Amino acid sequence: MRVYNFSAGPSMLPLEVLEQAQRDFVDYQGCGMSVTEMSHRSKQYDEIHSECLSLFRELMQIPDNYRILLVQGGASQQFDAIPLNMLTGTGRADYIVTGNFAKKAYQAAKALNVGDIHLAATSEDKTYTYIPAQADLRDDTDYVYITQNNTIFGTRWTKLPRLKSGVLVSDVSSNILGEQIDVSRYGVLYAGAQKNVAPAGVTIVIVREDLITDGVAGCPTMLRWKTQAEADSLYNTPPCFSIYMAMLNLRYLKKLGGIREMQKINEYKSALLYDFIDNSGFYTNAVNPQDRSLMNVPFVTPSKELDAEFVKQATQHGLLSIKGHKLVGGMRASIYNAMPVEGVRALIAFMQKFQSENK
Ligand SMILES: *Cc1c(COP(=O)(O)O)cnc(C)c1O
């Protein structure tokens, strides 16, 4: 039996995608072997790799002067790769810290000691429940860094910061493919796969061509974007199965009508949940209303004891992994692309029942 899985990541994939992978698993399209067994230099794999890249380009409308890199190491590895590849001009970067992952990226950049890393704004004062309206951005940076959707705290950028210098770099790990993004407004966008794209393994880095350089002195070969850019992301063995699953998921998204359609569904799903929470008189979501994420919805009941009871009973009702992150407590419903509207309705029905039994 399938459950409604509200995990923040790895998270749900569309059933149709899983079933296709299951049909293909042992014998991929009559070639007598699994994608997990085949050479990454084979014709079959090459087709998967190219189709994955071209579907990303088509669905995200990625302009021709951007390269799409498929790398490993997770989103976290890009916390290091970004400064190592980008601090090649003035050697300065501004970071806007809107959550735990942004803070980690900021700290990683500082720790490398390859440039002047500046904290331009943070919303830590109110446990990251809002996106700062102002930032102390400098006029001589190589880049400005943001996290577009804050997975743990449930906020997102809806209006991008106005830059004084440099290019915008954004971590879109938890909202890629979930809402439309105008790629041309960024220098670099990147995302780990396991929230909205595929099983963990591949990390997608979308980078404007002129930003692909040798990086700072001593930049390791495997962190240098140029290494994979010059080899079409086949410099070494890529995470083939994750890329194959991404391809299937992108095909599915295309059939559904693309990101525009997906965003409408995500707006509908999240509005159902936020409206219910706001009108319940029992549950609360602490996030500044205009900064609310479409993907991650944290909420609490009136007490910690009830929160714990909620998580326990939700699990018994087939609503899984709804416990909040340890930094926030309470609950968090991650409602990525693959969470059907019925899953959100089932959650709301359970929330109503729980409220009536516990208020
Ligand atoms: C999950 C997540 C990360 C970390 O991703 P890994 O692939 O585990 O390194 C980074 N940033 C954001 C916004 C995330 O949601």
C-alpha cells in the first residue's frame, strides 16, 4: 500500500514514474540489462543523458548561453564549489541568510578563505520566519547568494533582491520544477535531486557560460564546473540511475503540461493547507504570509504534547514523515510536485478530526 509521504527529502515521486522504472529495471528496453548495470559510455545511457539534459532545458526554458551540469556531491558540495568557481574577479561575495542551508553555504564560503564573504542580511532574529526586505549589498561583488525556498522554515523568495553588483546565485533544491523560474535573472542556479526531481544522486547546476572559468587558484578538478562543462557531464561516471529517474520524471512533468501547470497545482495545494491552518483557531504557521513556501508548510498545535500526539496519530492514518525539523519542532508538511491534491485533502481531513478530539 502507498502512503502519503510528507518527507522533506528524499520525498515522493509520481507513482507512474516509479512504475515505469520498475518495468524497465531488470531489462531496459530489451537491451538485457538494467540502467544500474550499463556503461555510462553506452549508446543506451547516452540517450538517457541527452534526453534528461534537453528536457531540463525545454521545461525550465534555459537560454542557450547557460550550461546544465549534472554532478555529484549533493547541493551541499556546491556550498564549496560556488566560491571556488566564482571568486575570480573582485573576490567578494554577499550572502543573504534565510535559513539553515543558507547559513551552511555562508559558513562554507567563509571557511575556504579564498575571498571576502559578507553577511548582507539574515532573518535569524525571528527564526527565519521571513525573507529580509533589505540587504546590505556591496557594489563590487562577484556574486550575491540566496536560497530560494527554505525547506526547513517554509519561506521562499517571491521578489528577487535588487543587485548592486555581481550575479545572483540561488539554491533551488526544494523548489526546482515546482514553480516557474526566469533563468536569465541568475548567474547560477543549482539543486540536489531528491526533493523534486529524482532519487538522491545527481545535482543539477545551471550556470551562465561566461561564469565557467578555471576558478580560484587551487580549485580542485572535481569541484571546477569547467571539468564537467567540457565533458558534457561525463568526465567521470555520473549517477546514471538518478539521471535516468530524473529523465522519467521530466517526461511526466512535460506530459502534465510543464512547470506552469505544476505551479498552478502547487499554488492550489498550498493555499488549501494555509487557508485551513489560518482559519482553524487551533493550528498555526509562524511564517510571514507573503513569504510562505509552496513546498514546505511548517505548523504547530497549541502545545508540544499535542504536536507529538499529532505526529503519532498521523502516522497511523498513513500520513508519514510529518514531524517538523528539529530546529523548528512541531510539524512540517512537504508537498512537493509528486504529492497529489488528495494527499493534502487527506491531511486536512485528519487535522480536522484531530482538532475536534483535542481542543
Ligand atoms: C536539502 C537541501 C540542501 C542539501 O542537499 P544535499 O543534497 O543533501 O546536500 C541544500 N539546500 C536546500 C535548499 C535543501 O532543501
